[in-house]
Amino acid sequence: MLQATPSKNSEGITIYGDYSDLNTLYNVIHEIAEVLDETDLNQKGQHLLLLNFAYEIRKAFSGNRIIKRVTLDGNENQINYYGSQFAWTDILIFIATLRFNSQSSKINKLQQAQLYMLEYVVELALDEYDLEGATYIKDYIEKGINISNQYVFIIYQALNKLYLNEKPGIKRFRNIPNLLENYFTESSKEYKDLIKSLQLSAKKENCDINDLEFEDLPELNWED
């Protein structure tokens, strides 16, 4: 069964599972990604998002991220649980992408259950960190993130940088809805300013906006 714990400094979430849990999640992410056409500008960003998420899940169950020993209820035996850490904005965008595309994918009931479990444990972790802030943030799991935007992958990177560079704490956490709303709403000043800046960078580099990448993304810091 998947588990999730929030960091104490508002950085993000650690998602855990045994090998089977995470392998199932990895497979369903890939199956959903496979229905996306990476040559289509409106789907390329979503495809990249899912590949990024799948990469971290694979690294986790391969034992290359976090490993903890877990005692099962009513059982003295311990098993390995494998985990990986995600910024809050990242995991919310990943889940929104999965939800948006899962209906057009031929996934089985076990895989559907794993997606619901992922959402469930993320919601629990949101509540555990800050119940008041979580009330508003959880809305964005079901709606409010314009995943179909052709610039979704570069926006995801921009939000990662903006969020992780803010001062840690409750205020940063409770500002997540504003970040998601401002940068995924095409009529907002924040969105227009970001796209304008990216257009200038793309012109300078003689490339498409979707070929740009942020090279100075901050590292996750799980310190209290």
C-alpha cells in the first residue's frame, strides 16, 4: 500500500511503497504516457511530465532514493519500503496530468486503484502538514490546472523554482493555490509575463519555447 509523508518545512512530500506498489504505479504512468503523441505540441509537455514522474518512481523502487524498514501491523516481520521526494507543486501537477489522461487510457482496475491510492495518500499528507491550507490545495487535484496548455512542461519547471525559492513555512504552503492559479491561467499577468520572458529566451537561443529548460532548478531541502 502506498504511503506519503510531508516534509516539516513545507518543501514537499515523500511517497513510499513496497516494490510491487511502486512497480504497479510506474507501469500505469507509462501506459498513460504511451497514449500521448510527443510530436503534438499540445501533448508533448504532458508526455514529458509523466516520464519525469515515472523516472523518479523507478529510481525509488530500484533502491536509488530512500529506503526504510516497515513493520506490518500484527506482524513482527519487517519489509523494505522505497520512497522518493517531490516538491508540492510537482506532485500536484503530476497527479493532474495522470487524472486528465487516464480516461483515454486502457488501464485495468488494479492500475485505476493505484491512481486513486496515490491521490488519497497525497491528500492525507496535505492534511497532515496543514489542514487549513490543504482544504484549498486539494481542489487542484481534481480541477484547476490547465494541463492541456502547450507550455505545461516549462511552466512546471518555473513553478518548481518559484516555490522552492520561497521562504519555507506555512505561508509558502498556503500560497500554492495562487501559484497554480496565476501561472496556469492564460489571462493572468503572471502567465503573460512568464511566456513573454520565455519567448525572448527562445528567440535568443534560436529555438522553440518548449525546447527551453531551466538549468538552475533548486535542490529539495528536507531539513526542518
